[in-house]
Amino acid sequence: MFKSKKIKYITLEEFNEHLAYCKKYKNIVYSERKQFDSPITANLVVKTINVYLTYRKGMHTCTYALRLDGEGAMQKTSGVTAYATLNKYYKVPDMSKIKCFGKETEIINGHSVVSWKIESAIPLLYSNPNYQHMEVEGCYEYDLVSAYGWALTQPIPDTTQKPRFNDRVHEGEIGFLADGTITFNSIANVIFPLMESPFKRFVAKWFAEKKSDDIERSTKGKQMLNFAVGYMQRKNPFIRNTIVNRCTMYINSLIDENTIYCNTDSLISKVERKDLNIGDNLGQFQIKHHGQFRVVGFNYQWNGELPVYRGVSKRWFDEFEKKNKREWNILLDTIPDDAFNVYYYDDKKIKIIKKEY
């Protein structure tokens, strides 16, 4: 999709109203590739679960989204709002306006030199091959409490300072490699000095909201912390890469021979981990599950519950169980298909239709 300032989840009726408007006034393009942000173009992406419509009206571009499985996405804020709020606590330097990163800007010995372009950090995803397609009893799932919130309180790169290039990282500095990883003690492509985090008050405010018993306040608190970091990739990838990599490096340091699965903010072990700091506070670990664990690739299932299956709606598994009157087993059953979606896109009518059962 072409660049949009925000993604807004809306109702079926609202989505069809936008489709009708675009059908009448826009040229609808079906593509996930970034399109030129033209006033006469609308971009429509239909995926297995989500459908996205992006277009410009007046001076504003927005992406509208709808879940075809009928699950309402509780979105209480947006990336741009969360990032704008973060900037009230600390004005994050806008690195997207600095042309030296990733563009030919310098002439050395008569040749133009391209400065290092830093890739986006990839969140951790690990699955132990020794336990693939297995059912293991007595496992524990440990979740890092507000992983991004915790990382936001750690020292960050001071990107107001002029960086050094292709040198060794010294004490009190942080280095960035071209693949999006960070280092504190080796050669790096781009190096900044570290500074005490200016985001601590922002984290304290929204982590307190996240801990609220009110589901809407709790959801907004979680989204404010996560969306602010996600949006930062557009404005300051060095800080965003620092946040993601700190979580990855922390979880990586805890992997041992009993680790079955882990990602950026959780770890699943076949034995109890008494070395972890257990609690409800920022940066501590919560025990989310205990018992029977089944794993296939990066997908898993606890105690016969609905599985966590990447790219597949939980509703599909729920409907499968209702229809077949038995538990869906990740080790034995095939993935239910999108016949269990509530809506489908009709490319003739250019409309989202509710299925009739």
C-alpha cells in the first residue's frame, strides 16, 4: 500500500461506504506494492483475514481496515498519535530528513560514496528443532512484562549528535550494523553515544494505563507503548532498532537446552525457570501458561486451547471445534480454511459481503 498516515479499523457498513466512494471517484488498484499517492488512485489489498483500503481525500491519506473473520480489532489509538504523544515527552530527532543515511552524498578520491543504510530490526522468533511436532508436558510460558516499555527505559542512542562511521564502538556508545542489529563492543557501520532514556515518564504514564482493570484503558496503554515504537521506524530507525534489539538480546541471553520456543517478549521452557524475576512490574516475567505444550514450526497450542497459529484467525479453529464437536489438535489436524470467515470480498460488486449460513 502507498504510504498512509494511519490505519483505522472500521465497521462493515463504514468500509462499504468507502468502497462505494472509491468505486465512483477513484481508480482502484489491487496491489501490495507501494503506489504513487495520487488523488485519483485508491489501493485495495485483500488478505486472508484483513482487507485494507487506502486513498487520499483532500489533503489527507488514510488506510481503512476490516477483519473478514468478524473479529473486531479494538484499536484505541494510532501509530501517528502514539508517536506524537511520545514527542511531548522528548522531541525525537527526525532522521528521515537527514539525507546522509542511505544516499550518495560524499565524494572521496573522485568517487561518490553511499553511506550505510540501516535495515529495520527483525523481532526474535525461535523454535527449538528438537521439539518439533511434539507434545511436551509440564511446560511453562514466561512473558516479559511490557517488553517495549521496558526497553524504552534503557539507555538509547543520542541521535542529536553527529555519528561516527565504520569504527569500533567504545564504552558509552552503541553501534548499528547494516542488517539492523546493534553492538556495544565491536566494529559497527554507524555509531552514536548513549544517553539516559528520556522516555521514562511516557512509559510510566502508559504502563500504568496498561495495568488498568478497564479493558479500553488497558488496551490503549498497550497500544500507545507498542505503536509509538513501531511508528518510529519511519522517523528514527536507530532508536526503534535499539528498542527491538534490546528485547531480542535479553530473551536470547535466557535461551538454554530446555527452551522450546521464544519470541521478542516471551519464552517457553520444558522446566520451571527459577532464575527469572517473576512479577507484574515492568521488565519482570509473568507465568502465562503451565502444562501441555504442542509445537509445529512457529505455531503452538497450550492444554488443548485454541492455538496460536501465525496468519490464521482463532475464530476458524473455534468454528471448527463447534462444527466437529471436538478439540482441534495442531499435531493431527489440517488448518481450517477461510470458509469460516464471516465476510468475503465480491470483486464484481466491489463490496464486502456477509456470508449466509
